[in-house]
Amino acid sequence: MKPIIWSNFKLNLLDQRLLPIEVKYIECNSFIDVAECIKSMVVRGAPAIGIAAAYGVVLGAKEVYSNDKIKFEKDMQRVFETLASTRPTAVNLFWALSRMKDKFYSALHNDNDNIITLLENEANDIFNEDLELNKKIGEYGAKLLSNKCTVLTHCNAGALATAGWGTALGVIRSAKEMGKEIKVFADETRPLLQGARLTAFELMSDGIDVTLISDNMAGYVMKLGLIDAIIVGADRIAANGDTANKIGTYSLSVLAKAHSIPFYIAAPYSTFDLNIKSGAEIPIEERSHEEVRQIFNVRIAPENVKVFNPSFDVTPNENITAIITDKGVIYPPFEENIKIMR
């Protein structure tokens, strides 16, 4: 099942809010359509957000194209700003937009008549590169797992969050391809249940043994000795290795440390933000309070109860065993070794 389909200047995004109950694609014909889909989490997962935004730039360029270079540039600034305003934490969004912006200005200043084609090619490159990078992450990460291994994961860092293979789940898929006996415990991941709805769905579709647990069971299954390793994705990694990921990840890292279980981050190198020194500088998105008060539009809490709903938390580098990237596995000391890997 493909989360992102680009064809004939139309972007079709699998509506991940409806899975696994309903499989439905939303057709995006404008950059505003793409921005709304990113903001409302039709498409989610840092790599997939970046890819969708890149195609949003292509749609925007086609919409606002003008032979008047000054007008075209001004309108494209609005396209870039609109897409950049959708999700503040996932750095892949800004990385992809930066690539598209560089391609746009290079073509504009060189009076290239094929600017829309060049932008489309760049977006396609971002898509195809993500597939390749995830396969490399999978290969490096699979080597860290024993031949018989049970992995705990949180949220969804699989095919649905990328161009199609996955980061954390890509490691699991690659391990299975290598003939390893892999089992998975998947946190449900409140409030939007990405683990229950998406990760469990993906792994079952691939024939991988998966057990769903509620978020507050993670510590207990570790205590029972049921978990050999924890692998999660990332939305932004600071220069010192501090990592922002779906809310609840920090708690897992603390529990993993208490139970001497290796805690791995799996992410492409584009997820690193070397402009920030630590996780304290990572902007944390707070989403609608209704996401906590309701599940599938069914109210589960008092209507006016106060809610705190950050979408992400930050895991400090000292809780991370290693970061699995497309360039290799990075071990502590992270600040030094991240620079070397660059």
C-alpha cells in the first residue's frame, strides 16, 4: 500500500486518519490541498511529510507560474511559507523545502524555461532517495538484532511514514529478510493511536508477528523480560544526539535504561538538524485538545476539561544506545561521532 502517489501533476495521499478501518486516498491538486493534508495528518511521519511538501511545491509552481519573474518569485515565496507553516517539529519538512527552494531559485536566475519539470524531477529524486536511504537504514540496523529477537516500537515509523519501506520498521523488515526470527510489541500510541492503527496494520500485512499493547504496559513487558531491543523513528535529531519523536518516546527510553535494554533511533541523515546544539532548541508542536478528548469523534472525556497535548517529546542522548542512519550506525559520544558521520 503506497502512502504517496504522484501522477500527471496530481498528488494522491493515503488518508492515514482512517486506517485500518477504511482505505481512502485524498487527491491534492494545489499546494493548499497538500498543506492541509500535512497539517491535518492525512500524511504523517517526518520523511513522508517532506516528500509530500516537495510535491506541494511542484503543484504550487504550476499554479502560480508567470513569465513575470518578480511576480513568480513573490508567489512562490507564499507557496514555500504556506508549506513550511504546517508542522514545526519534523525537520525533514524544512530539509525538503530547502532543496526545492534551491532548485527553484537556480532555475529562475538562469532563465530556465523548464522550471516546473526541474522541480518535479527534484521531488521525484527526494521520493526515490528516501526509499534507498530506508533500505540502507534497514541493512545497518538489522545487523544489531540477534537471530531471535523481540522488538518494542512506538508510533509508526514504517512504510506509511516514508516513501514505502520505513525507518524503525524498515530495520524489522530487513531483519526478517535476513532470515531472523523477529517479533514485535507495538505501543498503541495515544492520542491518535498510530501504533494500533498503522504499525499493527503494516506488520500484520507483512506477516510479521506483532502484539499490540497499551502505552502504559511498556514498563511491565520489559520487567517480564519480553523485550530484547527498542527501535523508534525520529522527527528531529540535534547536533548532540538529543532526539524528538512521538510523545511517549522519552518514557520508553527511561524504562529501557532502567531495564538495561538497548534503545535505538532509526532515521535518515536528513533528520539531523546540526544547526541546533541540543534538544532544548527543538520546537515542540502542540496539537488540538480534541485529539485527547475524543477518539474517532467519540467523546471520552468531559467536554471542557483542560488538556495538554504536545505531539512530541525529546529523548536525551544519554538514554540512546545508538542512532541507525543511512550512513551507518552512530554510537556515543554522539556530538563527536555525528560530525564524523557527516
